[in-house]
Amino acid sequence: MSAREEILARVRSATADVTTEKRPVARSGSGSVPSQQPDRAISRETLELFAENVADYRATVVRVPAEQVAATVVEQLRAAGLGSVVVPTGLDAGWTAALDGAFDVLPESDATSAQTLDGIDAVVTGSAVGIATTGTIVLDHAPDQGRRELTLVPDTHVCVIGQDQVVHDVPEAVSLLRTPEGAQRALTWISGPSATSDIELQRVEGVHGPRTLIVVLVDEGARADVTAG
Amino acid sequence: MVTQPVQQTSPTFVGMPKFPVAAREALANTQQRTNLHNATHTIREKRAAVVGEVDDWEALRVAGAEAKDEALHHLGDYLEQLEESLTARGATVHWARDAAEANRIVIDIARAKEVDEVVKVKSMATQEIELNEALEEAGIHAWETDLAELIVQLFGDRPSHILVPAIHRNRTEIRDVFLRQMGEFGRPAPADLTDDPARLAEAARLHLREKFLRAKVAVSGANFAIADTGTLVVVESEGNGRMCLTLPETLISVVGIEKVLPTWDDLSPMLQLLPRSSTGERMNPYTTMWSGVHDGDGPQEVHVILLDNGRTHVLADSVGRQALRCIRCSACLNVCPVYERTGGHAYGSVYPGPIGAVLNPQLRGTASEVDQSLPYASSLCGACFDACPVRINIPELLVELRGTVAEQGGHRAESAAMKAAAWVLSDPRRLAVAQRGATTAGRLIGKRTIRKVPGLGAWTDARDVPTPPKETFRQWWAREHGDGTTTQRAADPGGRADGIPTSNDGTEPGGER
């Protein structure tokens, strides 16, 4: 008997006593990201909670209206003294243009290896979903976010998220992130910069992933406002 | 008739002494006890705070337990569905009956890729099958990339906690081992390294980055494997997981068959339960989800090894199978009064603490000394059940396992003692005689502690014997209410053996008859 047949036979024999019916298959989840649902109501409290919880992980949160995003991204990278930045193929053309004048910009198509990315200071991306109760940003690696390694190897990640992309809790996010048919996208859930508590349980921010996370929250109700740093 | 074989005890743990012996040794390690106390209490408090933020934690626990039960009760169907989903998305699925088979599959893939090293994400399943040792034997270096696992590996040590495996080491020891060992395996630690945790983490970042950037093959486990979408999930903090899951060309994931979740939506309770229970965070820093091969993004060759290694043996026990719900959060370790004092090594397995006391004898059977003793490594206080995010009734399972051990003739001294106790307690006259003996001894011993009683070796090896009281309740009652009636009645077969008068002795409010 092959290992497969044998293990399945063991499993079926081990569960022969089970009398409960298998759960009916319920296909749930709308499968589209919130940016494609412009009429979804955004609660003010949800946005506040999101900003507060992201900042609680010692990420920097900057809240600006849409027209100030490009300038804010440039300003944040300058303030951090960074020189080079990689941009995903599908990043907002206006933001890429603003970066072009100010930094050494590496397009995603030229970032052919992790070694190349290792020499780059920062990455600027969009995002898929934000979760308020946990302060989480989910990347689904759509063209405005790039391949997974782009947001992993450079030491600073500037991530732009629209207020219409922020949901209240984990269940809402999980159901939005389900692809209705066909393959799931690869997902990266990010809650603050990388961290470890492995040495005497003392928290150290930043081990292998980007040690600096800057979240630019597009908030039509807000003046430019840095929540934490 | 199909049988479900138990797991072979892995070489590291063969011949482990029984728990009380290993525990006594661990108790003498004051550094470890201090570290463990700090760690368990700190995580316990953090966990309580973030669990308190959730409106209905109990409902989440129920949802989590139900999702896992659904998967376990219909595991055959869900495993086939998982295999189908993974294959449709470009992954190659392998099945491994035991540790040796799983290790062989990993080695064969690594050899086919002509590599002499792999990078590893912290994974309980690969620790269980001792993959690193098997790879080394095959001439392939396995680099652990989680900071704590790196520390443990550099020490040539074993992990002592599921979540913070190097908790038994302090920062100075860690600096010393970095300075001594890193150069042996790759980029050396900077010569001016201090014991500041931030500097130590930086040294690990530099040491490991070299390995991440050149590695061709990575090995991981998975926290969850979703049957309907073919998605594997790895939950982590440091980013070493993302490095391993993203940069190499080939990814091999060793996944216990109990890691299956039926549907994508079952992630919703799990991603709320796990981080809050594990690190006491609202969400862990990084979670990676991948479904087979993603075109042009991440590893282009993806292998998944579905591992039995004793799990079907656990599954065959209709009560015991709830232990397979375990999501390895380690909340039960942090609340356990026994674990807090002994640490993880005494459990003789990669699974320590209350869940280890259950899972090890379930997976490996109760033939060895250590597996016979583990069900007794508990005060049955129940804190573990309360903390468990998937409601595993650990005390219930420990009692069941004690029954199994007792039935097969283990703990003979204990069953003899219990029989003797039953004989004494079933007759008030015998009890009165025994108690007179005990109080006499109590007066002689005074405040000293009894550590050993001749003839009760097995019992007193594990615990100090309470010093007998100078006076029993019944003697006190007789002295305070000195009419002699109670003493007399206590010796009377009509009274209860515990000395509490029964209703027909005229002391009931109903008065004389």
C-alpha cells in the first residue's frame, strides 16, 4: 500500500465511530477587495481604532488627504535620510513620478534578485485591506504592492492605505480576502515592524523584515497628522 | 483491520528518565526557574489583557474548537480535498507514515536540488521528526532562522518552551555563544558585541541574511492548511519565516495531518485565537499565506509533506482525539504551576507542558518510563483547560491516561497505597487507629519536612510528604466538646468514617427520636 492509501485508511478507520454529518459547504465571502466597493460605509471610530492600533506597534502613522500622499511619502523617506527606493509596477503613477525626482528609483522589473533588493533602502506600496481591531495591514501582492520580496528585503516599508480599505475586524477581512473562484492570491499580513522577544522576553523591534514601517493613511477627514513614531 | 501505529520515540528522547527524576534536576537550576517564572507570568498577563479586549472570547473558543473538530471528524475527506486543491495550484503533495519517511522525502528533494544546506522556519513538526539531525547525517546543513532556535542550535541545546525556546538562557550566555559559535557556521558576530538584546538581534540579522540570500531550498511547517483553497499559513514575528517562504526557489513544508482546516472562513476564529493566546498580541507581526505556486512570486517549486507519525493513533481514541485540536500556542504552558517550575526539558519530548503531558503518551503510547509518568506531571488544577483557545480538556485527558497507565500495571506502589487506603478508610475503627499513629508521628516530627518514606519510594520521589498533624479533627472535637460522645460515635460503625455524625445520632435539628 502506498503511504497515501495507508494513512487515509488509518484515518478512515480511526474516525469510523463518528456519526455527525459533514458540514454543508457554504461559499461565503464577496471575494473583492474593499477598494472595489466604494459605497461601503466607513465608520469614523473604525479609522481611529486602526490608526491607534497600528501606532501601538510602534509603526509610524501619517494621516493625509489623497492629494498629499505623494508629497508625504517623499517627505517621510527624506526625513529618514534614505536614498534608494524600489517601486512596484502598478504603483500610482503620480507617486512614482514624485519619487523619481527625489530618489534613486528602482522599478520592480529591474529588481531581479534578492541580492539587488538588499542594496535598496526602502519600498513604497499600496495595500489590500486594513484591520482596525488588530492594527493589521494585509498585502495581496496585486500590481500596486509588487512581488513578496519587494516588501521584505529593504529595511523601510512605506505603505499607503485608503480609508475605504480599512475594515473593522478579522472576520470581515478574512471574508473580503477570499477569491471567489480560482487560485487564492499570496497574502502577507503585517502588524507593525518585525519583532522578537526571544532574549529574556525583552521586545526588540526589527529582526529580519523591514525594521521601519510607515503607514500613510489616506483620510479625507484629516489634516496631515503624525500619530506616532 | 487497519491499525494506527504509535510514534517511535525519536533518538534524542530514547531512555529519558521519568518525569519526577528529570524534574528534580531541573528544579535545581535556579537561573532557569527565575527565567521561567518571569516569562510565564509576563506572557500570562499580556494574554489576559488582550483576551479581555474581545467581546465574546468564549464564543471564539467554541468556534475554534468546532472548526478543528469538523476537520478531525471528517479528516479523510478534508485531506483528500487539501491534496486536490494543492495539486491544482501547482504544489506537489507527499504522504509520510512516520518520521523516517518524512525525513527521507525532504532529503531526496534537497539532493535532487543538489544543495548542501537548507534554511528553516521554526516548526514543531520538523522538531518532532528530528529532521535537522537526519539532514546533517545526509551531509546537508539545516540552518534554524528563528532567533531563539538559532540560539538553541548554536548551544547544541534543546528548546525548553514552544514559543520562546531559549527562555532558559540569559543574555550574557547568548552573547558568549554568538561570539564563540557564529564564525563556525557563517558570518561571525561583531567583536564588540554586547549583551544588549537589540545588538544581539542585529548580530543574528547579519549572520542569517547571508544565508537567506543564498539559500536555494527552505523547509517550513504550517500553522494551518486550508482544504478548500489549498492555502498554507505560517504565523511568525521576526520575518525569518517570510524570508524562508519567499526567497528560495524550492519550499518544502512538513505538515501534520491534524493541521487541516475545512474552509477559508475557518481562518477567522483561528487568526483571532492564536496570536492572543500565544504571544499575548492582538496580531503577530507577520503572517504568510500561500496557495501552491504563485507565478513569478516566491518559490516556484512547492512541496507539501502530510505527516502521520502517530496522529492517527490519537485520532482513533474518541475522547483523546480532542488533543489534535492543539494549535501549539503554548498558553497552557504559561499557566501551568508544574511547567513554571520544571521547564520544558523534563517532559522528554518536543511537546512540553500540559499539552505535552497529554500528547506524548498519546502519540508514543505508554510503554516508556517517561510516557508512563507524564500523565502524573500535573496537579489537575485545570488552568490549562481554561487557557486553551480550542477548549482541549487537558485534565480530563490526563485522568484518562492515568487510567490507561494504571490498567497496564504501571505505578504499582500507588495502586497498592490506594488499596491500603481504601481498607483503612472503609472502617472507622481502622481509621481511628491510623490517625492515632499519624498524630503521634506528627508530634515527634514537629516542623521538619519529610522527603522520603521507606517503602514509598515512587510516591515520595515526586513529592514531599505532608507532615502529619499533631491532632486530627476528631481528636480536636473530642477535646473541645469533651463529652466523649463523638469519639465514641466515631468509633461506632453507625457513624461516618470521616467523623461527621450521621443524622440518626440525635444531633440533627429534628431532635431526639
